Amino acid sequence: MTRKDLGRTGEAVAARYYQKKGDLILAHNYSTRLGELDLVLKKDRLIVICEVKTRSPGAMIPGWEAVDVHKQQRILAAAAAYLAASPFRDLPVRLDVAEVTPLPQGGWQVHCIENAFTAG
């Protein structure tokens, strides 16, 4: 599986994870000139922006570490662009990071870090 395929699969796994929790997917791979949002979801009266990091088994760096300050700024800029055009712009926003890893016995593990970073 190529790195790109691994990333796409990880995003699909994370999307299913959120859907099973009752979240509604509003956008997947929402792209602007400012950056991209992997997943935009609605949970009750809350918008969830999720950055998905898929790692191969035994990866040296955990997914959340790849979401550095520069990446956070790009996510925040893309989120602002998305929300400006959204009917949900007045809802509170939560920023998550989902780490997705294939399991040796098959299947996938999702570790979701809710409120992984803030806009402030």
C-alpha cells in the first residue's frame, strides 16, 4: 500500500469511527488555498474539525506530533474559510487529531485526541 493509499484509508477509517459515535460528516478533504481539512463533522450543536494522521505499525513519531504549530495554523485558516461559508458558523468548534494505525491481526486502531489544540 502506498503512503497516499494508507492516508486515504486512514481518513475513511476515522470517518467511520466518528459516524459510529453519531457524528454527521459535513466535509471530507475540504481544500482551500490556505490548507485542507481532513474531516469536518457535526456532533449535536458542535462542529468538529479532525486532522487524521495515519501511521504504519512501529512508526517512530506518533501522529499527534506531526500536527505542529505550523500545521495547526494551516488547519485554523482552512477552518475559518470553511466556517465563513457554512450555515453552522456560529456553533462552537472542537479541534481533534485522530491517530489511525493498522493492527497486525487486521483491522485498524483509532486513537482520537479531542481538543488536541485550540485557536487561542
